[in-house]
Amino acid sequence: MTTHLALLRGINVSGHNMIKMDALKTTLENIGFQNVQTYIQSGNVFFDSEAENAASLGFKIKQEIFKTFGHEVPVLIISKADLESCLKNNQYLKEKEVDVKKLYVAFISLTLKTENINDLKISQFKPDEAYIDGNKIFIKYAVGAGKTRLDQKYIEKKLNLTATIRNWNTVSTLMQMYNERS
């Protein structure tokens, strides 16, 4: 049995794609996942499964959400190693007096090269900053996530992939939860 973390994109945002976490938990248990645990209303779900293929697990969850709730919801499966690398590789944490409330991670469906950052045309978002690390984009917003156009929709459009963004506090809490499950 392996523990997985599913990040659902775009649920319970501004009254759209509403899914109660208890209902989501039950839905995932009904398709055979065990020890299902949700964290906050934005679609962070831990579960245990015999299957280990992230793409097939994400597809299975996506299908079941559509079947049960009628919502088309992209799902990314994040391994414990991916989350650990977030904590180790966030260059912004090395800056003196960094405001962690302005740090975010975009988890993306493809592994990219550092050069792909040019595709995002980050310079047009100054003073916001970002850099790519494999299947993650680390973001430091100058003002905040609500005041920028460098968001999940922009990232998806420019890079032609699926992305979901979590703030640094959520990433840290998810890592703690992963560790508690081990």
C-alpha cells in the first residue's frame, strides 16, 4: 500500500465546482482507496492505494469526480519525494527576510527544463519572480497571489499543461501530513 497526495485544481473557488470534502472522501473510498484524508476545502487529498502509477490514479479520480459530481476537475498526483524536493529546493527561502506568505508552488503535469522559464515571459510580471524546477514552478509574488496575472491559467496556457498552485503554508502542512502518515 502506497500513500499518495492528489491535488485537485479549481474546486470550491468562488462558488464554482463545489464539492464537500466529506462527499469527496466517501467517493474515493467507494472506488477502493483507503485511509482517505482531506486537508482544507481546496482539494488536497491523501489516500492509500495498491496502484502506484500517478497518471492512472489521477485519471481514475478525475473520472469519478465527473461521474459523481459532474465537474471536470484536473487532478495531479504528488509523491512524497516531490513534496520533499519543494522544501529542499525553494531558492526563495534562502533570501534574507523572505515573506513566506508571498511564496507559492505551481505543481505542473510535465517535467520541464529550466530554459522553459523563457516561455512564461516572466519579465512582464516584474516584480513577481518565478523559476522552474522539474515539475514545479516556484513563485514569489511581490504583492500577493490575488494581485497578479501570473496565475494557474496563465501558466497552463503558456506551457500547454495542467497546473495547480498552492501557497507555501499549505505545501509545508501537506509535508507534515505526509510524514505523519508514514
